[in-house]
Amino acid sequence: MPEALTTTELSARQAVVLNAEPGSPGARESSLGGPPLWPADEPWPYCAQEEHWTYGSESGNTEPIVPGAVPMVPILQLFARDAPGLEFPEGKDVLQVVWCALNHDDGPFLVSPRLYWRNEAQVVADGAQAGTPVAREGEYDEYNVPEVSVLAPTVVRDLPSGWETWNSRDGEGEGDEDGHVIASKAGGWPAWTQPPNWPDCAEGHRMEHLLTLTGDIQLGDCGGVYFFRCRRCPEQPWDWRGDCH
């Protein structure tokens, strides 16, 4: 596990709380679970892992349903105009997350996500897909799919969680839990519910927190799904973690 953060690194950061509200977003709006602005010439991603499964929608069913290749599910679309202070890669102004909404026993956590950066004007100019494939019953787990929602982002000051301060190298962290934001958010600090598990990139750089998704998606007893990126590497690699209550 990567080394803990130092006390001097445990300072307030700006975060954008997503504030998901049930609605009917369009493809050129920020949303949770809404239709994405997807390039017409880019195939929609599918998951064909052998070890993904669900119990299905029937109450009391304990026999796993194990489908084959299934379409991934739109999770988050966030436009730069709705995320003040969040630095997008050069030439990009849309962040998208999709994932396979089945359960995966052989991964770091239940779902299997992918993350994309796009340029809105470029996608519109080149042509966007009129619609994307929809996962059918048995091709997703209902706990892994968010309610389709519009976003009403707000900028907040976010302090690290108690997990971060308790695990600081010198053991003298003094985090203010009243200032730690536990919500789906971009930037700021991960809303860990278990001890921190910060990833490093392949070059050994500590990645920075990009997104926390929690509360708006049930994921069983999941605490949250956390996305990270390394801005020190030109290609800006990303990684993710998940934890539970």
C-alpha cells in the first residue's frame, strides 16, 4: 500500500459537490446516469469478463446469473463549465465515466469502470451517437446503477477525512471532520470509509483524487468508488479504488 500522506500535505482543498437530483438530462448536460455525448465513430464499450455476475431482480434468488458480453452503463458525465476549479487535460472539457454494472470477483471492487476525457465541440462537429446500447435485465445489477439525475454542482472547501489524519506519517494529524465532505464530488479529498488506499502511477508518482462517487449509487454496502489521476505524466494515467462500510 502506498505510504501515508504527511501532515503538511493534509490541507483543505477545493471540491465540487455534484448534488444529483432526479431529472431528465440531455446528452450535452452534466448528469449521473444520463445519456452521454458519445462520438458516432467510437464503439460503445462492452464488458466480456468471464467472472461477472448478478443474482437478477427476483427476490430471494441465490443462484448467480452469469451473462456474456454486456454493454457498459453510463455513470457520470461532467462538463468543465459545471466544475469550476477542476483542471481538465488540455483541449478537453468533458469527463465521462462508464462501468460494467455487474459484480466482478476478480477486480479491485465490484464494478469495472472506464474513464474518458473529451472535447464537446469536437464531438458535436464530428457527429455524436443518437443513442447508446442499453443493458437489459440480467445484464446489470440494480445496486450498481444510479438513478438518472441532473447535477447542481456547488464549490466547497473540503478537508481530509479522519482516516487520512489518523494515518499520517507522524501520527499528529488534526483533521476537522466537520469540514470533510462525504458526497459525490470532483476534486477535494476521497470520502474514504476504510483506511486510505492511494494509488501510485507506473512512474511511482502519488496520484491525486479526481472523483468520489458515493451515496447516489447503492453498490450494496459500498462506501464509495474513487477515481485518481497523475498529472505529472503527459498521458495523465488514471486508476480507481473502492471500499465498503
